[in-house]
Amino acid sequence: MRTNNNISHKDMAHISALSPYSDPQSIPLRFRLGNECVQGIPESFAPQVCREQTSDGVINTAVSGVRNGLRVTAKCREYTDFPVVEWLVCFENTGRSLTPCLSELRLDVLICDAEDKDFVPNFRYGKGDSGDEYCFEEYLDPLDHKFVLAPVGGRPCNGVSPYMRLLFPAWGVNIAVGWPGQWQAEIEPAQGGARFAVGQQYLKTVLLPGESLRLPRLTLMGFVGAEERGVNVWRRWYLKYMLPRSVSGTPLQPYSFICRKDPRGEEDNGEHVFDTIEFHLEGVSHVVGRNCKPDGWWLDAGWYQCDNWRDVGSHYPDRRRFPDGLQPLGKLCADNGIDFLLWFEYGRCRPGTELAEKHPEWMLSRRRPDLASDLQYVENKNMRYLMDSYVVDLGNEDCFQWMLKRLDAVIKESGVSIFREDLNIDPLMFWLDNDESGRMGMKENRYCVNFLRLWQELLQRNPGLWIDSCASGGRRNDLETLRSPAVPLHYTDMYYGHHPKKQVQQKYMFSWIPYFMSRGINWDDAQGLYPGEAGYDERSCRTGGDMFSHLAVLSPAISYEYPDSEELVSVVQNIRPIWRQAAHLMLTGDYYPLTECRASSADWYAYQMDEPESKKGFMVAVRNTRAETDEFVLRPRLEDKLLYRFENALTGEQFELTGEEAGRGITISLDKRSATVIFYEAYDV
């Protein structure tokens, strides 16, 4: 039977457990001011409380107090339609002299089960986009000791996930950290529950007159029931409040993309450095003429002046290849109802490039190597360019204003609809090595504040623009970055064509960040093996896209291979209606895994998306390349008494079952390396 994921008064009641403050001093904040330990905002700060409810039902409470020129403001955001509370704290020096040293700044929350104070909860946490074979894996352990979590190198999802879950017998808490830099969280047992604290990992500083800083945002969601219900309540809240919206307020819809790249770029990993304006204009005309028109045309790295895409530092189109800039491409896309996506990486800069030469004062370099974060660059020759790259000091106001003006000009001149941002470097050591004495963490704090501010400015100046968040894949997809708002289309650089590993990744994404993109490409060989498996034969590797590569990793957004053959034209035309119908349900439905997900090519893989309001949904079943059993039994979550009509999207076969009958099992048969989608809808009898 389907789980009831509607919000109940029991869910809302748990907000009091997550937001127990009754006065300013009990706000979940602690910090050290000089030698003084401060809890909340005490009476010595003369706190004032301002509370208002917005038109969409959100209650905002700001508690602000000042002492000796130091203003502390704690902002609490409560949702009246979801069991969610969020905390954000800012510090500002309103005086004329330096503040005492601020350190040990943490949002600190006690989460307890009042009914069972002896229970040890379970803790769900994960790897994030770790850049290795374990990326996006999650773990569930008893909270019987202290966990200390922090990303690697200053990108918030690098090696650890900022999304966590605490599970009690009858309820749980979803936890999200929002900070586009280096955060640290500690969670440890407390009587009947847990204590959770989070802050910027390295922050010990005085504030100059007029200067401010902020802490990471903490988002807490309480829910009643098992973990799968916590997943779906989170999805519903995320899709309502986090997803980008159009000027008219419509949430982001399913998107298809095509990216055409000159094949010479593939040969030396040069990306788009050989592309010309004629190449792209011909490509757009081709897909339109072959009835393969995508929603977006994707131009990635290499459109600027460079001999290798990695040499970023010029934010102007290369006039040798684009003599009139990118405007002709943007116009052709617009004329055909196609959005134009363009890649940017302005947070990193290579020596000798235009920006590095003109503004060396904005270039942050390192005084010492950090072997832990540099190891992947040393081992991978294609990444050694990062050893001598700079991080651009976006926290510098002059740099910020220049970058804002330049990026805004490219967007407007080129007709860009989708701003794709990348960051292919670990910035932490650049920040720390350039902090002034006694001001550890301020380079990072100002960078992160201005990074978020830059996105807001670009969105305000370009109505209808939306953002694709990328940082070597999914290394910067914390909730504060995504609420800008942005979505992670290209959510990882790992295992593009390894279908079982993509399935593990997508289970994480469906659960936490439910808008993302998949690419329909293959890495399996004629034996059904993947790179790294014994006996893999690269010579027989399937390349390009086919129906299986799309169905095995369906997602709300999709990228087709450029259809330069009749076979690929057929794939695009055949997958498009199936994908679009499924993708709409992915953005409105609840998610139920119907199998384990172990990244094994010997497994079947299945899941269900169910929209209870319309009583519609679908199931995907995948027989991976080496799954031996010919049949598999699907057991969907449906309402027992309703009658459902099912339709196989590939064969057109239809059948009817009650929800109770379907729950006892629907047997399907598939060949190896094949998949199917079964749509369903309840109807009156």
C-alpha cells in the first residue's frame, strides 16, 4: 500500500522539537567572543524580535542584538505547510574599532525523543560527489559515537554529503547544511537523541568596522513515519520551494539538451576549442530539420580565447572562431524556440591569461601544497593544470563588480538562457593562505557571500535566466547554493556510461536533489562488462546513445547524443515522448525504490514514481547487462481498492489490476541489457 505523504499535524508538532527557543538566549547559537562563551543572544545584547508572515505562509523571525558595536542577527524561517525550520546567523561590526576575536561559531541544535530517552537513533550520511568509485554512496549507522563531517578542499559536496537524516523509531529529521564553502558538522549522542552543530570549519577572526560575516544555513525537517516517508516529504518541500521558477511563477519543467562538439576536441580532451560558429549554426539547423529539436542547446568549455579549455581567464568569445561573438547562435536558438546554455568558469584563472595579466591583485595563489587535496591532480595528468591555477578573489569588491559586469554582458550579448557555472579547483588552501593575520576564514566567508550575491544579481538583471550548478560535477550542490535558485544538471563527472553506478547516483539524487540530468551514453562492452571489471574489452565497447542507455537512467532532464546518424535520430524521436511523460511525474510524484541499488551489472533495478493526487504514475524496470534471471516481480505502492490501467510504454501492452493485486506482484520479462517503463492510472469502475 502507498505511504501517505500528506503533511499532518503530527509532522508539524515536531517543529517544536527542532525549534525549541522560547527567548533570544535559547536560540540554537553558540560562539566565543574573545574569552567569553556566548549562548544564543543574551540580555547583554539587548535583543529585539521582529516576526512577520509572508503571503506564501512562511513565518520569518529575526532576533537582533548589539553589544559594544557587535550586532548579532539570528533569522528563523518556519514553513506553515511543511515541518521545516531554517536558521541563519550574521555578525556585523557597527562600531568604530575592531571587535574581539570571534571563534567557535556554531549553530547548535538538540534533537531528542521525549518519549524514549534511552533510544539510540540511526544516522544516515553520505560521500557526496567524491570523485571516486564510491561517490554518492550513503551509509546508515547507529549514533553511538560522535561523527565529524567536513568536505575536502572547500567545495561543500566534495567527499561528504551536506544532506543527512536522523531516524527514531516513529519519526525522523532531515538535515541540510547550506554553505558553498568549507563547513564542518558534528553530531553526537545526547540523552534520547542527538546534538547537531555546524559552522564554517576554519573561522577565527576579528571584524573590521563596517564588516560582516555569516554562518552556514541549517535546514531541519521533522517527519512522522519511516525513512521512505522522510524522503518523500523532503521531495515535496524541495520541489515546491527550491526549484527555479519562470517570470510567471511556473516551476522548472523537464528539459532536453543536445551538445554538439567538434570530434577533434574529444581526441585531446579539448572540449569545444575547435568549434566554430558555422559548426553550431549547422548543428541547430540539422536537429530542427530532423524533428530532433531539444529544449536547450549546450555549449560547454572552450568558446573563449584559449588553446585548451582548461586555460580559463578570458571571458570573451574567441573572435577567430566566433567573429561576431555568440550572438548569431543565441539568435538562431531563440528563433527556433531553443534555450541557449553557456558554460562559465570564472572562479579559477590560469597564469598568462588576460585576466591574470590585467589584474594580478585579484589572483589568489598558495604558499604551500596540500597533498591530500592535490593527490588526484598529481596522479591524473589531465588535471595537473590545476597545480598552478589561481583562485579568483571574488570577495574583493572591485573584482566582484568587474566580473558581474562582464558575465552580464556575455549573457545579454549572446542571448544566454541558462547560465552554467563550473569550478574545477579546490579553493580552501587558496583562501587560508591569503587570510590576513588574525582573520582566519574571512577570505572564504567573503568569497562565498559574494558568490551567492553574484548569482542573485545575474538573475535580477536577466529575468527568465536560470542556473546550472556545477563544480567538477556535483562538488558544490549544497542547499544554499541551490536555493539561489539553481539545479545541478551535470551532477557528477563520474561514470557517465556506467549504468549500474549511475543508478546508485540517481537514487541519491531522487532522494535529496530531485531535479538533475542524465546522459544517454554507454560504456559496456559486448559481454556486458564495464571499465574496471575483469575481462573488459574496450574494443567492443558500445558508444553513443541508445534506448537502453536512456531508460536505464531516466531523469527529469535528459541529454541526447547529437543525432548525426539515422540510428540516433530514431533514438531521439522514440525516447522523447516516453521520457517527457515520465519526467513530469518525477517532478510531482513520490519516489519508491522497488529494488536494492548496489551498482552491480548482475542486478535488476526498479523504482516507482507515484502522484497520489491524480492517481497516476509509472514504474521503471531495468535488466542490467549481466542479470541472469529472465523475469522480475514488481510490487508497486498503490491504493488497494482502486482499479488501475497499466500500459507498457515500449510495447503498448495494456492490462488492469486493482492496487491490491498489483501489490502482490506484476511479473515482467526482459532480455539482458533492456528496460521498460510502465505507466498507470486509476479510474472509476
